[in-house]
Amino acid sequence: MVTRCTIETSRLILRPFQLSDASEVRRLAGEREIAENTLSIPHPYEEGMAKEWIATHEEGFRNGTLANFAVTRRDNGVLVGAIGLTIFPEHQRAELGYWIGLPYWRNGYATEAATDVIRYGFVELGLNRIYAYHFVRNPASGRVLRKVGMQREGCLRKHVHKWGVFEDLAVCGLVRADYAQ
């Protein structure tokens, strides 16, 4: 079982999502640029989708396969994005995923949040490996992953079909033995 917790960083509070976050999630995640750079966010982001997504979190926490967090600013509580781990307990590994709303890009929020979620994964959850994918055409996401200690492990050529185009995915990862707290 994954413990539902709140993680505090110097500028952010990472907390469980609440249904009251749904309208802001829809507004932020509904931007075309967010969907364009993620594997699973649809566009358009229809009414009700955010509530449905948030409603899946509790069961994922309970069965130990998901740890999603709302990324909020510490100073005013404003929601700026989402970050989470999709956990594969039988392999002691998790996939890191995140998005930050357009108005909050280039503030270091993704790096700050990912740093502490990775620590949570290794220290609190006892994971052996955390990895992430990013579109090769999105080098900014690759920079975030390198800043948090992940190494590029390869490229999955034409691995996903997104909006009519086969896309290359870069695979980045970090194992507990290489994790420096």
C-alpha cells in the first residue's frame, strides 16, 4: 500500500488531488501544448475528465500502484501541475510522469517536484528503479530528467502514435544504487 502523504519542498507543496481541483486541472491540462507533450492527456480535455481522473487516485494509492500529487505553490496554494508515480510493485519500479501548466513553465517547478517524488519513491516506497519517457522532440523534459539524476538509456524509435504521427520516445532512468540523496 502506498501512503497518501503531502511532500513539502522549498517552494511547493505536493498533495493528493481533491475533486475541487478538477476545474483547474481541466483549465491547465486542457491547453494544447500540454496534451501535445504528454502521452495520455487528451485534447480537447472535456468536461468531467478531470473528475474521472482524480477519482482513480484513491484506489491506486490503496492497491499500491499509483502515487499522484497536485503540484501547488507553497506561498499561495495555487495548483501549477501534476506529478506522480505509476508503480509496479512486483518489480519494485515506477514510471514518473508530470505536467506543469503553461503559465508556470520555466520556473523550475517540474525539477523541484520530481526531485522530491524520486526521493519519496526510493526512500519511502523502497523502489529499486524509477524511469520516465519523453518525446525526443521535447528536449526541455529531457533536461528536467537529467537535472534530477536520471540517465538517458535509449530511444524507442517510432514507439507511439500521437495525433497521426509515430513518435520517438527517449527513455531515462535511475536505480537506487545510483541515487544520491
